[in-house]
Amino acid sequence: GPSPETERVALGRVAAARWLVPVVAVASEVTESAGVRSDTRSDMATVTLTAPDGSRALPMFSSLAALADWDPSARPVAVPAASAAQAAISEGCDVLVVDVASAHAVVLRSSMLWALAQQREWLPSHLDPHVARAVARACDDEPAVTRHRL
């Protein structure tokens, strides 16, 4: 896979870009007349994807063509990466997935999702001061641990 430095640089580019988040029409009111059901009202909803293991992802796309390859009926909403990440978190997603229907689809892991949402630079866990502090606190409470290193 890519090196942590390559991922850090790439995520910086992701953070600086605008992305297309798909919304789709969802029936919010259905009526039935003479045995025929019809949608009388629909709302627009953000799309989330669920993997077989139950993890959830918010898709985002780099172009209209990439979005249309995935679902031609989805409508694009252009947003900064931070807004897409914040939406993913509010929808209970674990990751962001970029250009999901393409050969170059990329999954942005949970740590990357949170860095984007908080508009801070992503660092690999072994270099992240937040992780270092959490590990140090956990080790402080364990008398059997005499030292630790990330």
C-alpha cells in the first residue's frame, strides 16, 4: 500500500477539494387508490452504504461522470471535504468512499474521516500526538507496563 507520507499528502489534497455527495429521492408519503400505490410526496436523502460486516460508508465523487457511473438517478450536492466528513459522522458512517463504482475507488479510514471533519491534518497513528497521549494514559494505569513505544 501507499506510504504514510503519501497518504498524508493525498489527504491534504482531499481536504482542499470540493466533492459531490449524492442525494436520492425517497418516497415520504404513499397513497393507495383502487389498489394502486403511488408516491404523493418525496424527500431528498443522503445516501449511505452498508457493507456485509455492518460498517457504513458515505460515498463521495470526484466528478459527475463518476457519480453517474454509480447511480444515474442520484443528484449531486457539491460540498467541501469537511462537510462530507461531518455528514458521514452524523449519519453514523465509519468511512468515506471516493468514486465507489470506479476501478480507482478509495476508502478513507475512520481516522481520516475524523481529521477531515475536524479540519485538522491527518497523521498516521504512530505519529499522532492524540494517540501518543491516549497510549501513555492507558499505560500509566498498568503497573506491568514499564515502558511503551509507538
